[in-house]
Amino acid sequence: MTEFNQLLPKDEHNEELEANVHPPDWKNPAPSGRYNLVVIGAGTAGLVAAAGAAGLGAKVALIERSLMGGDCLNVGCVPSKGIISAARVASGLRKAHEFGVEVPDGANVNFASAMERMRRLRARISPNDSAQRFSDLGVDVYFGQASFVDSSTVDVDGTQLKFKRAVIATGARAAAPPIPGLDTVDYLTNETLFSLTELPKRLGVIGAGPIGCEMAQSFAQLGSEVFLVEAEHGILPREDRAAAEIVQKAILRDGVKLLCCGKELEIKNDGGIRLAVASHGEEYDQPVDKLLVSVGRTPNVENLNLEVVGVEYHKKGVTVNERMRTTNPRIYAAGDICSPYQFTHTADFMARIVIQNALLKGRAKSSSLAIPWCTYTSPEIAHVGMYEHAPDPQNNIALDTYVQEFADVDRAILDGEEEGFVKVHVKKGTDEIAGATIVARHAGDMISEITLAMTHGLGLKKIGSTIHPYPTQAEAIRRVSDQYNRTRLTPFVKSLFHKWLAWTR
């Protein structure tokens, strides 16, 4: 079995995963003629680009140096949600008495079984991203390191592929921040976290962004003592502050110890791992059994030989225009390698733009995308578009904001999920939606209604005229729309209506 850190432990599930996403006995094909499209990287962006181009009848090569499926399948969305699901069940058991359900004392979390379940389900999902599936689609799949030779040639471990167009979709990886002492310990990132088979008694987490908060809360729910370190105040610094504060209260209730405004962070190795940090005037020197670092991402640009083909890049990734074209007109990029929005669904839709522009001479633009995202804590935070604290002064856009608290939504009350809200921003004086934030148990599912409206130019008035089932938590979105509609009933309009009622008596 190939030694990939992502594929430990060596069990039947990881063997099944490897057989799909990097088969040990795979033989690279012999290239025959020029490819219409060469795709470098088989994460989400690369897979979508390759499958879409092959579906159009193009001759396509797909190159991957590690595991097909990229971060999402192997070390990101899929395994993390498997762990989050287990953690939510464990948390639900502890709260069962609130619903009149008595759970016997002594119910324990079997962490090894929860992780085994995750690996089993990850392997079950992996055929969608497999080498065999893409070969069956007509894509020539190559495993190896890709490197540009010139603007029409890519080398893969000594084999040269000629192309008309190319796509760089090599993604990004966890960054190693300059923390004193970090290089003296064996720390975890998202690439190694999901290989754990034993629950750490004490887990340190550096970085209270989405990954840090999701995993800190989940491991606390599963039974770890968790210490979450963040340099800024609070958690999720980029999110709506009221939303982030609700999640912060929730993770604190779950037992996470938050060390925010962390100063002078240092990692010590005294035979174990120690977190030394100052937080809110107190000095901490905390031993932990495992340390997860979730601060920043680094683009995978090494060994591609981008300088030879004139593709510009910087510390955040490859430079592209809004049509996803690099500084070389024959080479495009998509996904985490070039996007400030490092989400699977963003990579998917950027790859679709590449297909349109690279193969069909289209003029699709990434700036036209309404990009939602979600942090899968409990409750979740989902967002799309502008924030109230960050409108668009460049285009002189002022906002009106409408909020519906879940404490006044019947289904949320019945579910015991009253903390949270739907907040929608519209362009001032109109019902045109500029952005929204939802804090709820299933906010990630709910935000799509607002994203649909934004994508197709449907305002709050249209949402308000759409019947929502009762009782659902999504009814909160319609009630935000009702708030907007009530603003249209000005004193002048009311006076006209009263006159009309008097005349019709």
C-alpha cells in the first residue's frame, strides 16, 4: 500500500479508497496526439473540468500526483462532516433529557468506531472521484508530477503531453505559521487529523477559523478537553459578529476553552506538547496530547515550472482574470490555487467557467457568481454576498437590514433550537438582496434559497409571496420578507387604503 499520510491506518476502508483514487497498479496511458485540454490536479476543480470537457467530446488528460478527489474527499469536506455527524449525535445524547428522553448513565463515545465509520463512508463515496470512472468517461488519467515544458507541452514524470489549452487545478495545503517551537513537535493538520484512531484526552487547536471551530467543537463533543487559541478577539473573525458570538457561546457550552486575543504563543517540547500563550491578561502553559494547526493555506505551485510559461503567481496562488485565464492566454486556473473563496462548490463553478471559456470561446465571468459558504459548527453559520459591516463603498452601496430571530419561529422553538437568526441585507430603498447570514442548525441548507434569489435577480418581495410549509425553520426567511413588505405600507399608503375602505362600506 502506498505511504500516504491521508490513508492511515492501513485498513480495508483505506485500501478501498486507495484502489479508487490512486490505484497501486495503475499504468499511465501512452499519449496519442494533442489534447484539447490538459488538467493538472484531480481535486474538485480538476475533476469537474475534465468530466465536463470529456462530455463535450474533447480529448482530455487529467494529471494527479497524489490522491484523486483532492482535499474535499480525502482530508476535507467528506471526513470532517463524518466526524461532525458523530459528534452531533454524542452531543444530542447529553441533551436528550431536555426532551424527556432518559439516556442511561455510562453511555460512552467509541472514538475508534466513529473514525472507522468515517473511513468506511469516505471509501463508499470515493468511486465518484476514481481513476476508473474518469477513464470510463474517456479521460486519459496520469499519476505523477506535472511540469510545464512550454506553452503547449506538459511533462509527467518523463512523458510529454501536447495540449491546446491547460488548466491548473493543483489546490492548496495547510500552511505552517511562524510560531516559535512549532517545528519541534509533531503537530496535526487537516491532512493528518483524520488518521487518528484514539481520542486525544487533551487537544490544542491553533486558529479559530472555520476548520478550527468545527474540529474544536466536535472533539469536545466527543470527549476531548479542547483548548482553542486565536490571535484575534472571539472566533470566526470574518463572520457577522452577532452570528459568531452565538456560535462562540455554543462551543463554550460544549466545553471548549477559548484562549482568544492570544499573545506570545509558543510551542514547547518537554517530551510532550505544551501551549504557552497569554490570553486576556492571564498566562497559560497548557500540556496537550495532540495539537491541530488550522491557520492559513499555501498554494500548490511548486515544481509546475510556471515561470517558463509566463504564468504569474504570488503567495495566495496563481493570478487569473475574471474569466479564469492566467497571464498565459492558453492556460487557465480554477479552485483553491487561484480563488479567495476556497470552497468545493466554488471550485466546481469556476471549473465550469473554464470549460465555457477555454473550449467554447465563451465569456463567462467569475464575478457573476453569488458564492455562499457555511461553517458546520452547531449551530451552523451560512453566508452569501455582502456583510452589514462591509458594504461596497466603491460602488456607493448603502444597505437596509432585516432580521428574524429563531426565538420567534415556532419550529425552532419546538426543536429546541432558538438561538440564531436570519439576517438579510438589501440595497437601500429596494428589495434587491445584497447579502445574508443565517445562524441555525441547518443554515447551510437554508442559505440556498437566498442564493437562488440573488443569482436570478429575485427580490425579497418574491420570497415573501412564496408559500413555505408550516412549521419549518425556513419559514424565517419568508418572515424576513414580510418585514420588508411592511415597510412599503407608508403613512401615505395607509391613508389611501383607509379612504378606500371607507368608500367601499
